[in-house]
Amino acid sequence: MSNTDYSTLKVGIVGAGLMGRWHASAIKRLGIKTAAIVDTNEQLAQQLAGKIKNNPAVFSTIDAMLSSTQLDVIHVCTPVNSHYPIAMAAINAGVHLIVEKPLATSGDKTKSVLDAANKKNVKICPVHQFGFQEGTQKAISEQVSLGELLHLRFTTGSAGAGGQTDSTLNDIIADIIPHPLSVLQRIRPNINLDMTQWSGVHSRTGELQVIGKTGGIGVDIYISMNARPTRCEMELFFTKGRIVLNFFHGYALIEKGKVSRKQKLVQPFKYAVNQLYVAGINITKRSLTSEYAYPGLYSLVKEFYSAVKNNTVSPITAEEILKISIARDNLVERFLNKS
């Protein structure tokens, strides 16, 4: 994969906001020139085009871009309500798609997109980047030595939702739900994501906790727009140790050790030293590659482009995508009072 030449691919970006800029950075790191940018705010599109510096064409609609430019891949970095029409237009044009999560607003629409993509032989991939972080990859490889996986706990305190309506806060929570599910899916491929027997508490605006089990694993997901400091972490509890994944930074901390008085005494000190060391190495590596935010995005994009170039399976399969979408629907409808 490392020797693949991606420079011949013609790529477009739909949505010139924050995520559009980070997708443009990932595209540039792969040696690809962005051919076109779409945004209903033409000034925003022109600003992103100016930062890219290879004179991409700018359009205000997806239809205008598709009718004027022959593309191989489109990155969809717009609000979720717009994903379905954009994806269908791209699929009808035979263009492969990377779409910010969630892929669509419901399981039904997700299935429609996947079915259409299958008929047109178009590859499609939602941006579940947490599963492609270096830390998650380390957890996948190290988990065998830690015994049986007993419990998974995902905790996030998200910023940027101040002053929003109750409905908007619920929408943000709904958009975060796929993150822990996609990581669980990467750690335990083919796991059943049936959430129908799960319980949940929507204690106040901007808060959701859901608890259940799947595949013999206890799962606890807590999503908050209010808790501070901001964080995004997952703890994996095994019979012989623990893994802590820091998704904001993309690293993993692994704790092993037999039960003893000495272990109990030194554990917080060993953990603190390990965290300082791993976090320091991580930030240094990310600085050298200018990956200052959204770790895992570049790796996911690279794997998707490899699938496009070599005509192999997308890094996230249609079956995996649909399972997460259906599970998200179930949790949202039951605990966020969304129809």
C-alpha cells in the first residue's frame, strides 16, 4: 500500500468548512491535487481553494461540479441532512465517496445509498476515523495478550455546543454515537450490534448514557455536551489488563500486571509515567506530519484510496456501515425522542 501512486486520482471536496480543510490536508499528504471544491458559500470555497494552491475549480452545487469535472472520488464534508442527496448524485455519476459520519440520517437512507453504490460498483466509506488511529491499531494487536474482554466504557465531553437548542444538542449526540460502535466493530469484527435490550438515561439537555451488553461484553457509553474538561476516551477492561484509548490524540495506554500489594501501590505512578511518555512520543510524531487534529483521518483516507486504486474492498464494508446505522437509529429513537 505504501508504494501506491495516488497522484493520478481526481478528487473533489463538498463542504469547505472545518472538516473540508482537514480532508484537503489528508488529500495533499497523499500527493493528490484537489480538482474541485463545492460550497453554497462561494467565498468559503474560494478561501479553501486559495489554501490548497493548485487552482481547484470552485462550484456552488454538486450538480455543477459533476457536470463540469471528471472525478474519481468525492469527499462529503457537509451537515448530515445533505449527505443523502449528495451521495446519490455522486453515485449516479459513478464517483466513489468518502462521507463524514453518519453516512445518512437513518438506516433506511443508509441502505438506499449502499444499494445504489453496489449497483453502480461505487465504493463508499463513512469517516469512522477512530478505528484507524495508531492507538486503536495497537489495541487490536495487543488485546490477545490481555485475556478476555469484559467491558468497554466510552466517555466524551464535547465542546462547541454552547447556546444550541435542545434539538440541535440531540443531533450532535446522535452524530457522536457511531464513534464507539465503530471502534467496537474494529476490535471485535462481526460483533452483533443489537441494541434493543439496552437501557439508557437522557438525564438533561446535552446528556446521554446508554448501557448494555453485546457478544458477552458489557458496554457503557456516556456522551455529554456539558462535562468538562473536554475528553474523548475509551477504556477496555480485560481479565489480565486494561487499555485506555485517547481519541483526541490517537494513542493507547496499556496496563498489565499481576494482583499484588506492590502493584496496587505503584500503579498510579507507573500509569502517570507511561502516559507522559506515550503522549509525548505521540505529539512529536503528529507534529512531524502536521496531523494536529483528527488523528486517524489520514490513515482511513489512504486505505480507501488504496481500495479505489486496486479495486479492493472498502476499509469499512457495507455490512458494517449498515449495522452501525441501524444501531444508531435504535438508540436515538428510544433515548433522544427523535422520530
